[in-house]
Amino acid sequence: AFFDRLDSLITLHQRKYDKLCVLKKSMLDKMFPKGGSLYPEIRFAGFTDPWEQRKLGELGFAQSGIGFPDAEQGGSEGIPFFKVSDMNTPGNERELVISNNYVTADQIARMSWHPICQVPAIFFAKVGAAVLLNRKRLVNEPFLLDNNTMAFSMDPNRLDSQFGQSLFERIDLTSLVQVGALPSYNASDVEDMAVSLPDHMDEQRRIGAFFDHLDSLITLHQRKLELLRNIKKSMLDKMFV
């Protein structure tokens, strides 16, 4: 009966998680224009103006990371130095807030590094198999990034950070990859991509807040699911001889 109850809870949260993921995918499709249109299928009340088309380079700028010698890694204090693997860390599902590596001001000066202070920014892989996963994360504090990654710093006067993150979730960066080559792209490739966005920041903020709330619910059920699975695994081990 105990394990049957545990399995019911796992199934419940799995269904809620799956439904929320489907809802998010559907709303990302309907709340952004598609097929050359300048009007999304679903909008918040009070907004009727057509969206504008812009290249990403008009809304911010992209920059690649730098080399991170093994001898400099492993620090726990200072500015975060993000790598692709940090996107897998629990708590970093939407925004990078935890790093496996931090660097001090002395390290930064000695290595002549230049932290990215133009935040908010979107962090993503730029070379290798990780590119094909098409994952992106928001960063809101100054940071450094590894040389197989890239960041797009948003112009806060043109892009609301939460809207910008949802906008990037719709962007297929894998479309920039050349067939038959090692998956990669450069900053100019990213900046040349065309996107649509509302001219009014108020509409951007409403859309961004909607998806931020949806992501919070998705993350909540994902964590509960992982916790319940870990409890079940542990109890299966401890309740049998």
C-alpha cells in the first residue's frame, strides 16, 4: 500500500508536468507570430498593434567565451565562470544561479579576463554536440563563460529579460549549423537572425511574466517528481532485506 501510494503521487506529478510542458509549447506557438505574420494568435487584452521585425543584433549583442585552464577551475568564491555542464545543475533549469566554478578578482586580473557585465544575457552552447540540444539559460549577474559557449546580452531598453528568454526559446539555433560539419556558429550568425517582438515594453513584460510563472510551475513539479523517485528508490532499498 505504501509503494502503491508513492507510485500514485509519482504518476500525478508526471501528468501535471507533462501537461504543463504541452501547454507551454502550445502557448509559445500561439503567443508569438508565425508564418510571416506580425500578429500573434493569442494576445493580452489592450494590445492590438502589429509586432515589429528586427535582427537580434539590433536588440543586443552576442559574444563567445574564453579558455578556462584546469588550474584555474574549482573555485568557490567570486564571479561565476559558467560551462555547458552548469545547465544540468538542479536549480539552473531556467536561470543560471549556481556555478561549479567561481573565480576571484585576482584570477581575473592575472588572466586578463573581462567578465560580461551587460546583463541580462542568454547563455547557450556554441560548438559541439551540446549545440544540438538547443538549450538556453538566462543570466542576471556578471559572469564569465567557457570558450565552447556564447552569450547574448540584451539591450534592456529594447527587450524585457523574461520576454527575451521566451523569445530565445522559440529560436532554433541548430538552424545555423552547417550540414556535415562540427556543430558550431559565431556571434555574427546569431546577431543576423530575424525575430518578431512587440514594440511596447508593457506587452513584452506581460508575456514574459506569463511564461516565467509557467516555468516556475513546471520546475516545481519536476523537482517534486525527482524527489519522489529518489524516495522510492531509497525505500525500495531499505524496506527489503
